[in-house]
Amino acid sequence: METKLLEEILNKISKKRLVVLGDYFLDFYINLDRSLSELSLETHKEAFQATGFRSQPGAAGVVTSNLVSLGAKATAVGYIGQDSFGLTLKKALSKSGVDTNHLIERNDRLTPTYTKPIMKEVDGINVELNRIDIINRTPNPQALNDLLVTHLEKVFSTHDGVLVLEQVRNDGCGVLSPYLRNALSNLANQHPDIVVLVDSRHFLHEYHSLSLKMNLSEGLRSLDMIADQTTFNQKNQQNATNNCLDTFWMLNNKPVFISLGEEGICGIDKAGKFYHPGFHQDGPIDVVGAGDSVLAAIGVALCAGASPIQAAYIGNLVGSIIVQKIGTTGVATPKEIFHRHLAYQKQQKGIN
């Protein structure tokens, strides 16, 4: 991509408004110190001692955080529980500039929370312990599904794009459900000029006539759910990637984006398939939140007038930035994207 074009797209982002529909999680980090551990008198087990904690929006909240960091305006559509985690999450979203007027609060739902204990061992090395997940394990009441559709209808036509982030494994236990997906497709058909991009960890095959963003493993899982797709040879990555692109394009006739980790990103649109190699970097990486950040980057770039191949390029840059932010679900800024673009161009030309 030419530098001038990238600058033009980044400058247009600040004028864009996007809805983020999906599962809003709280990422709750607890810092522990092994040297302070005590023996519980009741259980005779090690009692971990906390030295601090921090929290930040996760899942769909990572998408809104990146949209705001890139200069766009974001509106949250989803639900939280009427609990302390929900209060913390809503405050964090509002503080970052996200419109939370369409974030429904319910006393019959839990606020989805990823609790992440991080132990400082006696040698000073920090080790992330087993994550503790708080999620809803029963389907949403129909009244809540109806309310979610009502809120989505209110904001759909007043925004430039709708990004969908579906994280929960059990269908209907998170924000999305067959009822919501059907409503989303209907609204997209009624407003064809509005960008709609979906990232679903487990239900890509349940979205129809919509653009999709995925990683390869997510795409292959959904292929297994589609009739006659299990006969494909998925052991070869290139063949597997092409199978995903061809199948989802055939089903939806909408752009498809597949992130390939350190290998980069690929996709398909009406002009054909495209591919951007990954940005090669040394040192540790942390992939948490990278996919959600790529969704935000591709979606807002499309809203700013980028073609699918151009939006994928920007998403590729953002992904390479996010994985370098260790121990947090980070965000990317336009300045970081611009500098990564210059470094990426040099790398692709073989300039040290």
C-alpha cells in the first residue's frame, strides 16, 4: 500500500462511528506473590496472597478499545450483569469514550469475566496460572433477546459499520443466538451500505450473507459443521486456507478475511484472493487480544473507504503491533500503524 493512501484512510477513521455487537468480558488480572503465601489452617493448602489487581475490557471490549484508540467512535450493544464486575466493566468502557447507552444491565445474567491470576515466583519470574472463567451457562431469556434486537435496530442505520464479536461456546448463552443472527442478516439486507463484519469463534457457519473475519482454526471448525466439507484435506495449510476462502465466499458472496498468525493475513473478495505476508519480528509475543484488534482495524478501515485488500493490509499491521504488547490486551494507534507500515515496506523490499 502506498504511504499516501494509508494516511488518507487513517485520517478518515476519526469521522466514523461503529457499533460493536457481542460478548463484553471483563479481563481481571490478580497479581500474586509466592514468597508471601500462607498455609490455610482450614484446608492445609497454600493460600495465595494478592499484591494488586487490575481490570480492563475484554473480548468485544478489546474491539471498542481499539476503535477508540484509532480515533473512531464506538457504541456497545450487548449485556452485562448487575454485579461488581459489570459495574467495573461499564465504567472502564465509558471512561475510554465508548457509548454504553445500549449496554443492557440484567440481574438474571452474570457479567462474563476472565480472571487471570499471575504468580510472581520466588525467583522473580511471573507465571500466569489457570484462568478462571465466569460465563452464563443457560440460554438468554427471550425477553432479553428481543431487547437486544431492539437496541441493535435503534443504532444500526445511524452508524457506518457494525462489528460482531461472538466468544461464548454455548449457543444462545452469550449475546448472540440464532434469533440475533437472523435479525442481524435482515438489518444488513435492509441497509446494504453499512459495513457488517463478523468474528465468531464457534458459529461462523451460522452467519449468512455477511462478511467474515476468522483465524484458520476457527474456519476449519466451521467447515466441519457444513455438509460435505469434511472430505477436504485440511492437513496442508495452503489447501485448508483456500478451502475456507472458497467455501465461505460461495456461501455468502461477501469478503472473507483469515488471519494466519506470524504468516500474515489472506482473504477473498469479488476481485479474487489476496495475501499479505506477516511482519517478521524477534522477541517475545503475546497473542491475547490480537484477533479482536485485527477485527477492529479491518472493520474501521472498510468504513473509511478501504477496499478489502487494503483493509486486510491495515489489519495485518495492527496484529503485528498488538502481539508485542506483553501481558495485556493492548491497542494500536494511528502513529504506531504508520511507523509499522514504513518498517513493513522496508522488510518486504529486503532493506535492513
